[in-house]
Amino acid sequence: MRDFDINTIGKKMPYQAPSEDFFEKFTDDLLAKVADEQKPKKVFSLRRALTPVLSVAAAIAVIMTTLFMGEPGDDFLRGEYIISENLDESIDSFLGSLTDEELTYLAAASSYADDFYANLPTE
Amino acid sequence: MNEKEIIELLSNIATRNEGFRLLVTKFREPIYWHIRRLVVSHEDAEDVMQECFINVYKYIDNFKGESSLKTWIYKIATNEALRLCTKKQLDMDSYDQKSRLVDLFSSEKNIDFDSAEASLQRAILSLPEKQRVVFNLRYYEEMSYEQIAEVTGSSVATLKTNYHYASGKIKEYVLKNMEE
């Protein structure tokens, strides 16, 4: 086999060189990409996105439970039931604590002040 | 601008982007050709080069100056190029022991396939991966064995052996082609 020196071929590449502006354009695109990656990205928060939806859903659930599922004996409603049961007693107690002046003012300010039937003299 | 000045700019957050621009400008052409010699196609070379420089930017804080900036970038570029070769299965075909890179090279446009340069390139592309990398870094980039060791992580003795085998195979290949 003949001896042969690889170095005689040289370092020229057989490939066609890229276009003249290739490296400039590559650099511009790369720097733009890097700058873009540096920008703080908006982090999608499932909790944040669902908060309004969950709030509305919770409100609807409470309303539905109150309207359709509640029985006077239910724990949830028991408090309100007790309050409504004792409402007359509570009002009497409240009115009893007022002075005569306060009662006169309250009667004058009431929307029933001019009500004919409400103001019928008691026997 | 030399490596030291670029490293100083890169190490400061305020001047990092300017340092990176200078780094890309300095290394883009040699890195492109190094990658092109490994992956053959221009499009793949462009993709790998972009990935390489993005990794340089991303991991610049990991660069501790234990090697030169040049060999560190070449290491990233080489790894990315070889990763693409593996992904595209461009290396040795286990059936006929022929590199698909040679076929890819033969399908390139605007190449004078009768030229000595083309013959040399075909010979290099038919080498096993390690020998191909070592030969390219030594022959085209004119790196010392110590620098190639920084790029490849191999010992100098192994690299010398690889280069010796590669040169022998290339001579044989080119001479055979010249005689045909």
C-alpha cells in the first residue's frame, strides 16, 4: 500500500457553506429566545382559577341545602329553628328594655305608624 | 475579546447577556462546523448548535474554570451532537456495520464527491463514534490531546490510541478510493 499523508488533503470542508447572514441571524434569534426564556412566566394556579367557581358552587350548595334538604330536626337548621321559636319572646324582652321615649320614637319611625289596622284601639 | 474577559462578563448578572452575545459571536462558526462534521446535515447542525448555546447560557454558573471555556463549550456541543446521532440512529448499523452518516453525506447537495475532501469526509464518517470525535478535534480543530481529554473525558493515552487507529483507517479508505 502506498504511503499517504492525510494533511495533504487540507481542512477545507466539502459541504456548501451556510448563507452569509446565517450566523448573524442565528445569533439574533438565539439571543431573542434566551431573553424570552428569562421573562417571568405566568404560573397557572388551579386554586386561583377555581376560587370564584368554588365560591359560587359553595353558595349554591348552601342555598340548595337550606331550601330542599333541611328538616327542622336537622343540626344545620336547629339553631335558626330555636331562634324563630323564641322570636316573640325575644321581641317582648327587647321592647321591655326600652324607655317610654324610645318606644314613642320607634313607633313613629315604624312603617306601620299610619297603618289603620295596626293602630286600632285595643280593648 | 479573550476568554477571560468573556467569563468576567458572564459571571456578573448585569453584564451576562452582553458576555453571552460575545461568546456566541466568538464560537458560533467553529462550533457550527464541529457539529456539522458530526451530524452532516445543515438543519441538524443548526438545531444542535442552538441547543448547545442555550445549555451554555443555562449552565454558565456551573462553569468553574477547571477547563477552558472553549473545551467546555466543545464538550456540550459534542454531547448534543452525539445525542442527536443516537436519537436518529445515525451511527453504526448493527447489521452491515456501515454508518448511516455516510449515506446521509452521499445525499447532501452541492458536493463534489470526486474531491479528496469528500473522500476524507466519507472516511471519517465511517469511523466508530469515539475515533470520529477524536480525529475531528485533532485534525480540524488542532486541539492538543489534553484539550481533547477535557472535551471527551477520556485519558490522553486512550485518545492517542484512538487517533492512531482512526488515521490508519482513513488512509486505507482514501487510498482505496483513489485506486478505484
